[in-house]
Amino acid sequence: MPYADYQTRLRQPVEERLARLNGELRHASATTILRASLVREWAGKLTYVSSFGAESAVMLSLIADVDPDFPIVFLETGLHFPQTLDYKDELIDRLGLTNVQEIKPNETERKIIDPKDRLWQTDPDACCSLRKVRPLEPALEGFDAWITGRKRFHGGARMSLPVFEHANGRYKVNPLASWTQEDVDRYFVQRNLPKHPLVSQGYPSIGCWPCTRPAEDPSDVRSGRWAGMAKTECGLHVEKAERPRVF
């Protein structure tokens, strides 16, 4: 089964396919996981969703080594730090990426729901839904799987993150699941990758500017995300049935 044709793998029950992939590749290098996913498992049916945040250069560099024209989705929420947008352009140029797609919220919907771009003040879940969760679904049309840059050391629900998972009708690939902070730092040095300009200002995890602060706890890289709120994820990695009800 590991090397069966694509249509045969497509018919394989999800749990069987996950067991096969995690059994075969759970201890593999990130590059091996990427190549198996891009070339064998989901050729032409796989994309990467990148925030171009603090650690994004690692995955982008690994992908560029395999295929610089690989499709990459960037959710342009309209509320990114200016430094993030500049960093995105820098990485695209440095790594030679040729297929980065900027996905924006539906403008008609935004004008109705959040005409003053202040929804984050009253309902951050609804803001994330408008600007990230709902725009992602059409962006993923035509893809059977997508890559994330999540890692277990980020803590919370990510501590038990598998290399391969399935949620909301698609497979998700987490090539860096087992990486540590030391692995990330070492890779930046080895590849001479530029760091996001906000990292040196105490931002180890970077999202939209209204809901991102310098880390409150240096040992918790995501402690500056939605600080003071009962919220730890934007919703992209939450099952639909478990997402907060909005609108």
C-alpha cells in the first residue's frame, strides 16, 4: 500500500492511511516527510498555509529546496504588522518562491460585518473567522492536503501533534512537529535565514497586530497571542464542530 497509485491511496480509509503514514514517517526528517507528501502522497494536491511569522522561514526554506513553485497560501487579513508584510516580500525574494497566493477576506462581507476594522475589540473569534477561517476554505479548494508549520514545543493542544492528521475533510502534514526551539534556531543559523524583525523585540510568535504582544512568559512562545483572552488558536486548526459560534 505505501507505494500504490494515487487513486488507490485516495480510496484507503482515513484512519488506515494516517496509521500507515505516521507509522512510516513519524521519525523521518522534515525533508523526507515533505518529499513523500509532495511527490508520492498528494502530488499536485498539496499546499502550504504560511503566516510568514517568526518561524515561517524554516518551512519555506525546506519547501524551496524541493520545489520553489510549490503553491503557498498567505492569508492577508488586513491586520498584519507592516513588518510581516515586508518580511514576506524579503523571504519570497531570498528563497526564490514563485507561487505565493495572497488570500483576503471577502470584501463585501468585511464591509458589512467589520466596516471599521474593529471587530477584534469586541469579538476576536468572529474577527478570526472573517479574516482567516472562512477565506481559507475556498483557498484550499482543489487540494486534498495542506502543510502547517506547527510544532509540539508550542504547547497546549499542540503537545500531542502527530506528523499526519485529518480534519475538516483534508489531511494535514506537520513536518516540523518534533522540532524543538533549538532545532529552529540552529536551522536559521545553518541556512543564514533572515529573522522576522519583531523577534528581536520579544515576539516569538506573530499574528495580527491587534492580538499579538511580546511573550508574557519567555518559556511559552505563544503567550503573547491573544494575551488575557480565553483563546489560544485562531480557528484554522480547530475542528468545525468545536469552533466558537459566530455571526
